[in-house]
Amino acid sequence: MSDTNNSAVPSVPHSALAGNGITRRDFLNEITLGALGIAGLGSVAVTYQYFSPNVLFEPATTFRAGNPDLYPVHSVTFLPDQQVYIVRMPEGFYAVSAVCTHLGCITQWKADADTIACPCHGSKFKADGTKIEGPAPRPLPHFAISLTADGELLVDKLQSIKPAQVLKT
Amino acid sequence: MATSFRSALQNLRETKVWKSIFRSGPANTNRTRSLAVFGNLFLHWLPVKVREKSLRVRASYYLGSISFLLFIVLFVTGILLMFYYHPAAPQAYRDMKDLQFVVSNGVFLRNLHRLAAHLMVFAVFWHMFHVFYRGGYKPPHEFNWVVGVVLLLVTLFLSYTGYLLPWDQLAFWAVTVGTNIISAMPVVGSKIRFLVLGGNIVGENALLRFYVLHVVILPLVAFLLIGIHFWRVQKDGGLTVKHRDEDGKE
């Protein structure tokens, strides 16, 4: 390649220069660095996997909320273990998340003010989850709610649905 | 009495054991004084001579030294607290209460750890402001300024991870809120939150992860960076001191 330019410089005969211009040292360095790079990426990947638990002992995301008759019409019931409100209105049932969409505090139903209020940063919501005021960026999500074969309410917290989808009774 | 003590000390210095540890001999000349500093692991990064000006209170208010002293207090009290603390739910809360009401002098150690932590955040911030307003970040101190900023962040992370360990309501909600701030990061936010908590909620895994970060990883990082920070103060030419102008104004 560029050997001709250096012809004035007396150089030690170098066998590797004859071919593609890569010396044995460069070749071994690149191979070693490449192998170390691949091993490094692999360790990052397996470390990431190691730190992501496969089994979690957390509350179930799908739960039975009991017989519909437990909930009177025009009521908002807080289920503390599930952190969900079961709301029954004349048009039907819906399950509203009790976790504030701002920073994850648990909201409280204030029956006298007819609002869901967050104690942390003052967000307020209507019973259907729409925001009235405060820093919360989104309304409280509605979870999928259905009836089991034996007539109990079933809520799936992994499935968010549109607020218009009400379980008719 | 004093003379006999002095002669006993002199005899001790003549022993083979003493001479094997302190090889430079009595520090009675500038050369042997320098050798005594160079030959000691704990002193070797200190300057053998300092300007009197840089020892004045107003030169630094000793804020860096105060931060380091508080770090040592936290290190010692933290290790002592670990003897009674299980990083598991709900045992962690009971252990914290035991330290307050059952363990002899436990409340003293716990409060010392807490207060020193609060003071350290305060001292490190004050140190940062003092260095900033003195222009201590200017060449040749840029690198050490960056190390200092990282140390400030490590201090805050230590404070935050320690906050969860009592496992009370304050801790739980502070970490719920804090880790939800993480998940506001675009694209990777909720993944990072999952990794930090070891789950989707602040539970046992989160407590254990914060504990390991608080007692092993972050203190190691802090010690390493403090070492670099102190060493660089010396290598960058000592403390930044104001030089008087020719008309005597500072």
C-alpha cells in the first residue's frame, strides 16, 4: 500500500507488511479487543437479566371484588388491598385505579366533597377518574371489569379500558 | 514525670520494631519531616508544606474536612447499626424500633447516623457553593470540580437509599414518589424503575436493593472518589486561595 512512500527509510523486513498492511501485533490487538468487547456486552446483558426478577411476590393483578349487590347504586368503594375503587352508578359498574397518575400515591375518596383526592400533591378527580385539579397529568385509568360465571365482579388491573365501557347491570 | 515519659518515648523510638515502622527516623530536619510524610500511607498525599494562608478558617471554612469527618461518623455508626438491622419486610421496621427503644445506646447511634447524614448533605452543598463562588472550578481544578459534583450526587443517593431503610410510612411514600419520577424518563423510565425496585411496587426486593446500594456500593464509590478528590487537591496545587492585589485588597 504505502510502502513505496517509505522506501527512503531503511526498515526492518516485516513479513506482514507485504499483504494487506496489518501487522501481526495489530491483528492480535484487534482480535483481543473485539473478544473483550463481545464478552463485555455479554456480561452487561446477563447482569441485566440477573437484576430483573422472574418471579414476583406481589399482589395479584386480577381479583374478585365480590357480589355486585355489595355495592349500592351511587357508591364509591375503596378496596385497600387492591388499590382500586369499585364505582357503581345508575349506568353500571366501573373499576377506577386509586393510584394517583402524578407520582403514585394512594388517593382517597372524599364522600362529602364527592371527589377522589390525593394526599401527596393535591390532585383531585371525579368519581369516574377525570381530573378536576392538581398536577396529575392523566385521569385515573379504568380497569377491565366483568362478571364471573358464578356472578362475582372480576377486575383485571393489567387491562385498561375506555371510561365509556361500563359493566351494565 | 515529664522527663521520664520523654525518655520512655525515646527508648521506644530506639527499638527495632519502631524503627522498622517509621524508617525515616526522628523528624528533626526539613528533609526527615518530608520523609515522614512521604513514607506514611495515610499522610503521603498531603503536602509536606502548606501556605499559612490556606490554613485560615476563611480559606475554606474547613467545609471539605467537615464533610469527610461526617462521612467517617456515618461509616462507623452505619456499621454499628448493621449489627441489629435485617433488610427484610416487616422486620426492618421492628429492628429500627428496637434500636430506638430496646438496644442499649441504640437510639444514640441511630440519631447520630441520621443527624450526621442531614449535616453531611448540608456541609457538602455548602462546600460546593463555597468552591463555586471562589472560582474553585477554574483551571487547573476543573477535573476535581467534576469529581466533587459526582461526590455531591453520591451523597444525595446515599441519603435517598438510607431513607427507605427504616421501612416506615415516610420511607415508603418517599421512595414510591421518587421511583415514579424515574419512570417519567422517556423510553427507558419504567424499565429502570423496575430494575431499581426489583419489581413493580416498593416491596422486599426494593428494600434489599436499596440496602445493598446504601451499605456497599455507594460507600465504596464514595471512598474511591474521596481518595481521588483529596489527591487531586494536592496535585492541582493546593487549596484555591485569594491572592492579594498589589494595593493590598483581597
